Amino acid sequence: MTVLVSSLVPTTDSAPQKRIEQFNAVLPQLVAERRGKGQHVRYIDMGAVTTNDLADDLHPKDSGYVEMADAFSNGIARAAEDGWIQQRVEIKSAPAHPAAPPGGYRVDINADGKADYLVLQDDGVIQAWVSGLGDGRSNWTERGTFATGVGEPGSKIRI
């Protein structure tokens, strides 16, 4: 197992920012201790995310998420270079099915070990289908709305 541990992004609220700074200050040493014991743990520094990258006092806007994704991507690449990642996993949209709109994501919704199907609609609503055969292509049962959305268009939703 490989674990990537990141620092916290900043906030514009001074009281939580002090706690974030305290947490971020001790995190690299904790990761280093575990690496010293042979564990595959890597520290990911989110220092590139600034308060200018925040949508509100706590949550990043797109520029902040891009910085975060870049940091994690680099961490994953370094973990792979170190030989910590042995198997490549391809993540892709599920294939179209007559009972479900295209553009979905394969997930295991009901914890039965079978590939199910989530579809993100343009209005941010997520629809769900459960596969009876588990092959991700057949015997679909519509489960309706899985999530009602957050008032944002589907293009802004991250899964």
C-alpha cells in the first residue's frame, strides 16, 4: 500500500489558519518517521495553493483544485518511480448501455463486488443503475437519483 499525505490548504479565517499552520508544521516529520520504518508514505506539499485560489474562506476554486491535482499527480509519479505502485489502473467512463445514458462512471454502489453505474447529468444530478451480472454491461436495474446536485452544472462537479 502507498499512502500520500498532503498538507492542508490555507484559509482566510485566522483562527483555523493557526491550526492549519500547526498541523502542516508537524506533518512532514510524521511522514518521514513512517518512511524511516520502511512504509510507503509520501508527503504532498499544498504550498502552491494560496488564499487567492479560494472560492470562499475555506474551499478552493478551480485554480486551487488544479494546483492540488498537480501536487498529487507529481506525488503519484514519484511513488511510481520509487517502485511503490506495481499495477497501472485505467480509469475510464463506463460504456454506453441502452438502459442508461452514456458518460457514466463504474463504481460499486451497493457493495456487492459488482460494477454498477453512476451518470452525472448536465444539471449536477447523479443517476444510478445497479448491475445484476457485475460485468458492467448488462442486466441493469435503475435506482433513480443517487444525488440531487448542489446547484452547479455537471461540468463543475468532481467525482
